[in-house]
Amino acid sequence: MDKNKILKKFSSTFSIDGKKMKSYFEDNNLENFDEILKEFEDMRTDTFNIIWNKSEHSQFTSKEIENLSEKYLKENHFWIDEEGIKTVNNYLLWMSWHEGILKN
């Protein structure tokens, strides 16, 4: 199972579609749905929290956010590749914009 492909397939800017992901796991006889969904959700939240805490309510460029997330993700999720990082970054850039820490 390639977690990067699953992450990309079921992630949107706003959430991870757990219902469709669960069906995919069932249809393909994949195990550990609950653990993987939680890992994906926690990964997004934890990475944003790292960025938020480092910002000290100042702003970052999109490149700075991407660099921070790549470093954190590679250190904490051995399986993640560029596709997975890009998927998480789509969420992070939106959240950073939404929370006012993304420079325009």
C-alpha cells in the first residue's frame, strides 16, 4: 500500500474524505483504515501547529511554509515522498492563508 497515493486520492484542501477512503480500503482488502486515517489527520494538524508556533503570529512566504513542512514531515513520517508532501502542503497553504500567516 502506498500511503502517498492514498493521501492524495482522499485529501482535499479542507479535509480527508474518510467515508470514501474507508470504502476504498474495504474494496481493496487493505488493513488499518482507522490508524491510517488518524495518522493522516494528525499529520496535517501537527504540521500546521509547527508552522503556527514558529510564526509567532507573523507571516511566512509559501516557500518558507513548504520548507518547514517538508523538514517536519520527512523527520516524522518515513514513508512520505514528494507527492505526499505536496498534498499536505495544499492544506497547509490554505490554513496559513486562512489564519493570516501566509504572506501575500
